[in-house]
Amino acid sequence: MGKLLAVALVGIAAALVAERLMAFRNRLNASREIAPVTLPNCRLIKGIETGSEDIDILPNGLAFISSGLKYPGLKSLAPDKPGEIFLMDLNEDNPRAVELRISRGFDLASFNPHGISTYVDRDDTVYLFVVNHPHQKSTVELFKFVEDDNSLVHLKTIRHDLLTSVNDIVAMGPDSFYATNDHYFFDFILMFLEMFLGLTWSNVVYYSPKEVKEVAAGFYSANGINVSPDRKYIYVADVFDHNVHVMEKHANWNLTHVKTLQLDTLVDNLSIDPHTGDIWTGCHPNGMKLFYNDPENLPASEVPFGRRHWSLGYLCARKLLGSNPPGPAHPEHPLGGAGGDTRLRRQWLCAAGNLGGIRLRGKIAHRHSLPQSSLLRAIAHLADCKQDPLGGL
């Protein structure tokens, strides 16, 4: 009787593990494949060969790039090199990445930048919020950008018990923001168990000097976050649930669920067209490949986009190391088109990633319509192509 009970318990345990394993593989889209697509006219932007994690672009065409992320479970090509923040002027014909000097007193040796967000104050002061992971912790670093000498002045480090495993951030003021915690734990073993067991303990936190609180919860892994142009809605990507949540923002900064946009892909960072409100998302079709990091079978990227926050449709897929939403080239058409200010050149951002550096493609378009980027990426810079830049996708 005792032996039968033991066998039964072992069988139940094995069935539970098998069920969790299948669910885990499904959340990673481990069996999904997409056809490779060649990107013509690409060249590597020197200086960011170890990749970029996030990109945020000001209305004047200056792009901030975080580089050098060391993230649990993902390979780093420069594990002993501190992270960096780069600047690119996308108004230039051949933009180059310039490392921004950070003011004295900031601990550069442990700098490990993740998601970033900018806020332009009424007096045109530019604040840069940077998610940082020094010594396997999570902080938010607040900088002031000094354009005259391409530098960042460190203003303060933000720590809080609710900011446990911060992934991305969207600035709401000069000292306030929403942030996503992509896991409840930050230790890799506990993080893996959290993912394997399918625990929905990830959340969104609102921070200000006067108040810090959880405003949304129940995510497998809250990742990218952004705000609508009218600042009425917050968009949250759940990378392991393959969806984007539309949340209404209230006067007290609380969020309430409005709609969930379901996709068959791992949704990373989000970009919002400032004119149309379109959502552009950088996605990973197969998350398992990110962890395996096989140079002979690289991870792919795809870019769903949607009209405002009511529906999403697939735009393209690319055989790259990461994913990144493209920037619409014309305010009235997400794929670009005739008309508009001819002084603004056509620009498009797409992927490449933490494992492979930043790639530049072509020339530029509507710099004020450019998006942010996503988890593992590089910046591709597209322009007056003689053929449809998305042709064949």
C-alpha cells in the first residue's frame, strides 16, 4: 500500500512538472519559427557592439541609448564593462553614437542601465530617467541632460521597497514615473522558478516623492510601459502573457484596466506615435532562443502595430537578435507616405540587440514621430529606399 502511494505521488509530481514545462514553453513560444528577412543597406554603428537595451528620442531628434545591460539568464558580451548612455543626433546624414559623460560622484563601475525615459520640463530642461541594476539590485537614476557639452548631471538615486525588479519606466514629471517590475524576485534561481511555475506576481508601481504605490498587478512579467499622447492611458506589455494592457490613468495616479490586446508573440517595449496614438511594439517571436543564444540560430524580431489602443495587427518580422518597433514616417500613415514637412527625413527604428550591436540603415524620416525601443535591440535607420522598406514582409 505504501509503495502504491509513493508511486502515485511520484506520478502526480511528474505530471505536474510536465504540465508546468509545457506551459512554460508555450509562454516562451518555444516552437515558433519565422522566415529570415535580409535587411539591405545595413551597417554597424561603431562603439555599441555590445548592444543597446532601450532608446528614447526627443522631439528635436536627439536619441538616448542605454547600452551594456547585464541581465540574469542572458549572455553579456562585455560582462566586466560598465554600462553606458549614448547620444545620437538623428538629424545628421550619418549619425554616430557619442558616449555621454556622467558627472563626478556617480558610481560608474556598477552602472547597469536597463529601460530609460525622458521628460522635458516647461523650461525645456531635459530629464533622463534610467533603470539601473547595480550589484543585482534595482534603482532609478535621475539625470539632467546638458546638451552644450554632451553630459549627464546625476541628480539623485531613487530606491524603494516596491521597486524590486524594475524593467522599464515612463516619466510623468521631473521626479515622478510609472515603473514595471518584471519579476517578484531578482535572484536568478527564484526568478526562474517564478517563470516556470507561472506565478503572476509582477506589477506596476507609481513613484513620486510624496507617494509610492502599486497601481496594477497580476502580470506574468510586466515589461515595456508607455503613455498615450493625451496622457489619459498607460500601456503595459506583459511579455510572457503575449499581450498589451490598456490602463486608464486617474487623477490620483491609480490605473484601471480598459482592454487587453492579445498577440501571438512576446511583447517587449512599446512606442506611441505622438500624432496618431498608434502603438508600435517590439516583440520576440521565440523567447527560448534569447536564453539559448545560438549564433547559428539567432533570435528573431517582429513589429505589431495598432490604431490607437483598440486593435493590433502584425507589420513585419525580421531575423535579428532582438526587437524594436519602427517609427511611422508620416503622421497620417504608419508606413510613411507623400506629404508632410519635406525638411524632415524618413526614419525607422528596428531591432538588433544586446548580443549584436547597433545597425544603421539608410537615411532619415519624421524625427518627431520616432519611437522608443525594446529589450534586446539595436537601432536601424531607414530611408529613401527605392523599394518599399517593408516589402516582402
